[in-house]
Amino acid sequence: MARPQKEFKHDSLKFREKNKIVFTSFSKRNFFLRFQVSAFVLTNNGVPISPFMNFDYNLSGLVDKTLIRIANNTMIKKADELWVFGEVSDGVLVEIFMAKRLRKPVRYFLLSEEASQIKEISEPEVRLEEISPWMWEWVMLGKNLGRWHPRLQSRKTYPLVYAVYSKRNFFWHMQISKFCLEKRVIPLNPFMLFKYFLGDLVPRDMVRKANNNIIRIVDQLWVFGEISDGVLAEIKMAKERGSRVLIFKIVDGNPVKFRKISPKGAVFEGDWGKYRQIIS
């Protein structure tokens, strides 16, 4: 008689609470504070979706900027709230406009180089960065900005994909996001959103909780390369939600290539292949 299969267990699977998804909006002048912004959101029971983390600085020019704009617009639509940090630039104003049009809560914060020192302020206390006061007033009054900014010229949305892979393949993080965008899906890439776990600014469990909440909102989960125990846990969660899971082999080369394979062709790290039934 065959021995019963042991149940797969992982620390990540114990975090099931639902936290609000927060799109973080701030000027490129404050790009250097992106880790502190995400850490602040995490410590305040939110899940930070930061464009300056998820795509670094426009993915270093690896893709057409239009794809980044579509991705960010879609992420605002999927978020529960929009939190604004620091001065309002033209790009931040567009994001506030979009959030208000979608009737999403908007909160404002003064930035600091210490995440613990970031403070919430009221809307009248907001400072502007090289934008006309009348434009701010228009947004506050609910008037339409029309086609004033390139971000407002596209109404496209793409499916959200959670891009998951072993820490052994961390160095492919930007190429993985590039591949996803070129396939017209929006990667929520944990090794970019929280790289590398925000320099230990927050406990690791906060990042695990955030990742689980991201899996909750995505349309699909895409697996890249060998399957580790952490990857297997995230596949299990996605499967439980009924999300589609696709697996890609990483073909090392210049440039690197990603080839879709069947679950039967998946490679596991260590002896985690004994739980292959999870991915089938």
C-alpha cells in the first residue's frame, strides 16, 4: 500500500489576513526615499504598490515608457487607496486625479529619511512642486483635467500577474518584469517591490503578509525557473483562489529567454518535487 502524501507546510501559508492595497504616489525627486515609503506603509498595515519599487526608474529604459504608464494606471484602479508622499508634482497630480475620479480614498504625508518620522497631513497642507495652483484647485473641485498629461491619454488596462521565482534567480528580476510587460501583462514582482526585503527596515513577516495579499488581487501567477519551497507556497495559495498558474523555464543567454513549459517539465529545488501534485 502506498504511503500517504505528507501535507505541504510553509511559514508563509499562515498569513491569511486581508490588508488594504495602497498605491504610493511621490515625485521622482523623492525616488531615493522609496524604501522608506514602502516600509512606512507596511508598518501601517498596508500593502505598498510602489511604481518606483516595482519598476525601479521606468525599468531602466528596458521597455517603452507607455507600458509603464498603462501598468501604473491599472495598479491605481486595483488599489484600495492612494497615499501621497511629499510635494505634488505633475505626475502625482494625475494620480490624485485618477484616484478621486475612481472614488478612492487619498491620504497625504510629509516625507522623512526615517520611515518612523513620516507624518500624515491634511489636504490644505499639501505643497506643490512646479505645478500651477489652478490645476491643483481644479482637481480638488473635481473638474476634468482632460488630456493635459500623457498618462490620461490611455484607458488601456492589462491583467495583473504575480511574478514568482526563487531567490537563486533574483538577478533576473528586471528581465522577468520586462518579459511580462512585453507580453502585455503587469508584473507585481516581489523581488522588486520589496528588494531585498527593503534592507531589513521591516520584519520579514510583514513582507510575507504583503505578498499573500498581492496574490489575492492578481489575475494570474507566473512562475520562473526552479521551484523552491517559498515559490511552492505561493503557487498553493494561487491555486486555492482559482488563479491560473503558468510556468516558464529560464534559458540563460544573451539575452535571457523565458519559455513556457507544462507542469510536468517543472524543476524543483532540493527535494520539493515530492509535492509536485500542488502544481499539476
